Amino acid sequence: MSAVGLGPPPPASGGPMTRESAGELVRWFMRTLGAAPGPGLNPQGFGGFAVGGAQVYFEYHEARGVLECSALVYRFNEPPRPGVIEGFEAEAREGTDTGGGSVDYERENRGLFLSREYSVVPEGAAFARDMKRLAKASLVWGDEVLDRVASRVFHPEELEKR
């Protein structure tokens, strides 16, 4: 029995991240949040759901044996203007909390994410903490950090006045 309820426990930690363990880990995490039972990852290796108001996505990369976990910061309607992604990367370099992730712009869906990867199965409670921290940071990035980056990129003259 899982310590978080009546469902099965998370997969054993310490082993290599396989498609099966990635699906089990995501499924277990969903249950800890009270989500309806589901597959965790679909047959293509993708999954996602809301975590504390944030959108969190999962993708298993078979060739690398890695589970990528990404919390959405912002989805652009059009490709971002020059300097925007660099502005977010600068925020991360300057120490803005990324929730343990890194800035990740996905061109194919025009999404800006905070992402982290696992090649080894983490302990379940640590994974849950990591995902909640990543989700929380993405909400701050989608609000406060987005505003700062927009000011830097689109209105640098206003920053010089301060």
C-alpha cells in the first residue's frame, strides 16, 4: 500500500528510468493529487495534468531513457520576438527560482516551460516535492518574471529611468 492512500506505491527508486517506471511514477503522482486513475503516460509517452493551478506535462524519451517533466510558463500565439527567450534565460542565470528546472522553449508548440529530466527513478515523495516546486515556480514565471522580461525587451528605456 502507498503511504499516500490505498493505491500502489511509487516504483522502486534508484533504477534506470524505463517507459514502464516513468508511467508508474506519473500515475502514482497523479493519485497523490487526487486525480482520477489514468494511464500516466499515453502510448506515445506523453501525459499531463494540473498541479496547483499550473499545467505540468510529462514526456518519456525512449532513446535517452529519460522522463522529461515540464511546467508551462507561457504559450506564445506567434514565435517570440528576438530577445524574449534570452530574457528568460537571463532571469534563470541571475538566480530567479526555477523550481529546480531550466528554461525550455519548445518551438513546435511555442511553449515556454520550466523543465527537468530524470534518468534514474527518484524516490516517490521527492518526485512529488520536485513537481510541486516546479509547478509553483512556473506560476511565478508566468506572472512576475514574464512582466520583467517584457519590460526589459520591449521597454528598456523605462528601466533606465528608474
